[in-house]
Amino acid sequence: MNQATDSPLLRMTQTTPTALWNDSANPVELANAIGWGAVGATCNPVIALTALRADFPIWSKRIRTISLERPLATDSEIGWQLVRELSIQAAELLHPRFVEHGGRNGRLSIQTDPRLHRDISAMADQAEEFSGLAANIIVKIPVTETGVAAIEEATFRGVSINATVSFTLPQALAVGAAVERGLKRREAAGLPIGSMGPVCTIMVGRLDDWVRLTAQRDGAAIDPAAFDWAGVAVFKKAYQIFQERGYRVRLLSAAFRNHMHWSELVGGDVVISPPYEWQVRLNESGLEPVSRIFEPVAPAILDALYAGSNEFRKAYDEDGLSPAEFVDYGASRRTLRQFLAATNELEAFVRDVTIPDPDAD
């Protein structure tokens, strides 16, 4: 199969309203994904670190240059400058799509520093700063209670946000409402919103992981195949409610674990953001991009998950979690910890260049 011209992902983008984004800021991967119809890309501390390590000779030289130019900069500050520069490069590749789609697509996500997740003003300020790196930047803010407030404020300031660390229906609905409040504040102030393109990520695979882990921990007798549907079920329900309420933010499917995180969500006005490796697999799979977003999850699967997993009920019910509980949901804690660890690793990545380990010589 010639993936550039005969690709299930490309056919999806040509025959349905579903958009493809690349879950990587690696320039080579992003260029290939654009050939398959990708009109956006996402990044987070883990993805950024992977991309920097993949081109270590280039970025290690850049680290040495920055450390000479900014002798008082900390290793963390140098690391975040690399993230900014990586994001600007990727945003440039997507800019033609940004112009073509009037700002709704063609965007590169950059994530706010996860160490700021308890500070509304700091997240909103950094989101505004990151948004100024390029015209087509979209900024990730975690969906905690403080993050939801920062999402509203950043939206009011004209930042297109990508809500992240988000797994559940209550989180998605809180984002939808917060973006609406921010947009309405801008409209009331006479500020433009026409070129904004907010999205709300649901990390469907990470929800699958958490429901599976906790059910097995608790000894629940659930058909193992049902776990693969947890994230899909939440996403489909969220999409239906977003349509009913007219929320002006699109849902985005991320954290792939199986092909249903693509194949079951095709047909909606949503974003599908597979990692590059998953895009290759989907293009080689022979699966066709058939519209299934409105096909319900089988009642037997929903019943099994709902009866056997309290963690699924928290994720699936509109009132399953209060905003104050978002940060303590297990999948949120796991993901925030991973992002915080990657931030520490980013600093270590820089330190290995600025202060090389003598024992490695």
C-alpha cells in the first residue's frame, strides 16, 4: 500500500468531518503524518523529551549554545527553551493547514509546565505566553479544578486551549462549559473568536488502563474484552452531550491502546490524535474509516463495566466526579506524576550536556 495516496487515515480526512492530528512533535513523523491528512499535532513533556532525545546531536549542540548565551539560565529554563523551539519548528510545518482551515486546524499543541498545575494565574499567564510563540499554537492545560478556571481565563485572553489530563465525562463537560464562558466573555468585550480552535482531549486509552487496573485490583468479575470499551463509551457519550449543548470545543481522542480509539469515533466533528506508530499500524490494517460515532456501545458491555467498576461509573456519569475530585481521580494522578517526572528528566537531559557525568567518559 502506498500510504501517502492510499491511506485509511487520508480517506477519513477526505470523506468525513473527522480530523487527524499527530501525537508527536517530531518533524520527520509530523511531515509523514501531514501526507496522510494530518492537520495538527500534540505535544506533552513525555513527547517533547522523546523528540529531543531522538535528535540528540542537534539538541545537545543547541544546549551548549544556549548555556553560553544565557550563563545564568538554569537547566530547567534551558530545557523549556528547547521545548519552545521544538514547538515553533513543528508549528511552521503546520502553518499552511492553519491558513487553509482558518485557525480551526493546523495547530501545534504545547503543554504548560505541569509544576504549575495548582496555580490558576500562572497557568493562564504561561498559556498566553506560549500562544505568542506562533500564530498556530494551541496550549494544553490540565483538567483539574484549578485547570478549568485557567482554561476559562486563557480562553478569554484569546488562547486556543487543548484541555489535557482529561479522562472522564465530568471533566469534558466542565471544559465545554469553561470554554463557553471564556468565549462569551470575549464576545461581550467585543473581542474576536473566529480564528480560535479549542479542543478537549479525552485520554481514552489511559481510562481503559485505569478501569482495568482497579477492577483487577478489586477482584471484579468483568469480561476482559469490556475494558477496551471504557474510553470509547465515555467519548461517545461526551460527543452526544456536546452536540446537544452546542459547545464550541471539539473532542480529541488520545492515548491509543487499540484501533477502536480510532475506528469507533470516525464520523464525528472530532479530532483523532494517534501516536505516529499507531498511524502506521492503522494505515496497514486494511480497516476502512466507516462512520461509527453514533453507534452505541453494546448494552452488555456497558452493563458489565457499570456494574463491576466504580471507577468507570465515576468516568461515565455526568455527576460521577465533582471538580474538586478531578485531580484525585486515579488516572489524573498517574498522568500528572508521569508529566512531572518527564519534566525532571528534561532537566536531567540538559544537565548531562551542561555538566557531563565524569564517570561516563
